[in-house]
Amino acid sequence: MILTLINISFGIGEFFSTTFLILIILSFCAYLYRVSKYEKYQKFKYTIACLSIMLTLHLVVFPFLYILMLKNDPASFEFKTAIHDNRKKLVLNEWIDNSKSIPYEIKFLENLKLSNYSILNKQLKELKQLIFGQRNIIYTDYHLNLPSKTYDFTATVYIFDNKGILKKRLYKVGSQVELDSIKFGSVITEDINRLKNELKYYRDKKVELDRNNFWTFATLLPYSISSIFTGNMSPLTPMANILYTIHYVVIYCIGIGVFLHFLIMNLELIIRNKKS
């Protein structure tokens, strides 16, 4: 389930927002179902229970299946041109903003290694006092993490230029013993590798974007909910048409059933009041 959620999200932030949104909707539906069990709502228990099931299907299950289908085949559904183009442009701009500084950061760190090769083998504990490299001033500070069960400290490596202007901060988390034994060059290399992986992530996502694979559960949900009334989203492939048809047959059947049950219960109540 977690792997599936990661697959339909872009990045950790999107994963958590998707999970949070699904949990909020499911919590509300579960609350409605619990309410249907209360004695004071016995007359409407089937109405409330069916409503909770309908909302679960309409707001979670079918949108979830749609987004999985779109991830597998972006041509499964067609969206109105304005919706499609605006969403694609928005995602592209977000990725450009997030990734444009990464190549410059990588280049800065690689130059930092070249210009300070003489102190790359120094351990972080040796940098607790100012160290003057060829072009930089290096200083390391330790901060105790509270509360923390896994690690004890965060080491912050400050990189200044020769004028004393702060140019970069590097972070490393671990126990005091671990941090003391880590070499300055290893911290730089680790950050370079992290940035390269991040850059690869954005490049891979750019390929996905070119395939029109840019929908997530949260961004698809409004169109999935309203598509039957607005026509903003239309199925194209046979499987998409089958799923789309099942979705709205189920929702219509449950919806009509809920409405009729509610109507009958109210008519019975009106008739009883008139007789009394």
C-alpha cells in the first residue's frame, strides 16, 4: 500500500499530502458509518451507512484506481485542453524552480573539494576551530538533538569565503563518536551524491511529464468527483471506459437508493403525524 502511494505521488512531500488527504476522507466516512449505528439514528441507519459507502467509493476508491491507470497509461483519460495544459505548465514550473539551482550547488561543492584538497582528510572534530583552506574558512559546530532516540548530534559545517561571507552549510547527523571520525571530504562527497540523485529525480520526472504523466491523487480528485456533470474528464481506453461505467452505475444506484430510502422514511413520518 505504501509503495503504491509513493508511486502515485511525486516526492516525499506529495506522498504525505496524498496519504493525509486519503486518511481524512476515510476518517469522515468511518465516522458516518459509526453514526449509523447510534440508536437515535436507527430510522436512518441504512441511509447513513450507504452514504458513507458511496463517499468512500466516490472520493477514494475510484479516484485511486483512476490515478493508477493514468500512471500506467497517461492516455487512459482525456481532459479538457485548458485543464490539461494548465496543470502540465504548473508542474513543469514547480520542477524548474526546485531543480534549477542544483547544478550550481554541485559545481560549488566540486570546486570546494579541489580548492581545499589539503584538508579533505581532516576529521570533523579537527574543524571545531577555524581552519583556513586555500580559498575558504571552515568551521564545524555540534548541536545536541532533543529529543532523539536514534541520533544524538547534528554537525554543521560552515563554509566561508576568504572575506568571511558564509557560502554554504553542510549537515551530518550521528553520535558524537561517529561524527568525530567522519572526514571533511566525505561530508562534501555525500552532499554531492545527494544533489546528483535529486537532479536525476527531476530529470526522470521531466521524462514522465513529457509522457503527460503528471497527475496525482490530490490534483485528480476534483475532476474525478465532478466529471459526470462537467465532462472535464473522459475515458479513452476500453479498461478506462469499463471502470468509469462501473463507477457511475454504482454511485447512481447507491445514490438513488439513499434518496428513495430517505424520502420513504420522511413520507412515513409525515403520514404518522397527520394520523395522530
